[in-house]
Amino acid sequence: MAGQDSLDASAEFVSEYGVDVIEHLFDDGDIWQRFGIASQPAWVFLNDDGTFETKLGSLGPSGIATEIANLEAR
């Protein structure tokens, strides 16, 4: 989720880096603040009960898989 920049700058980033294979959302900072995100990369894992865990920094494919497995085990 892009944030803290203009919508045009975010669209330019998506185009420049060819990351249009996933859906991108634009945030003016409200969502970042709600989930305690101060920089990218960051990951927010939402639980069925509405609670969440925010992980700052790169997780890599194995780290993402581990976080998803942890959520599924709950």
C-alpha cells in the first residue's frame, strides 16, 4: 500500500518497477498510522477477530509463509 506521497507518484512507481500484477491501494497516511507503519517495507497480518500484527522490514518469501502459517494455526 503506497502512502505518504501523491497518487501520481505512486502510479509512476508501479509502472516503473512493473509491479502491476498485484492490486495497489493508495493511503494518505491514515491507514499507515492505524497499523503503526512508519516506513516500507512493512507487513500487516490481520486476524479473523480484527486484531493484527505489524512486522516492519523485509520478510522474504519464507518469512511471509511462516507468518501465514502462524495465523492459520490459531
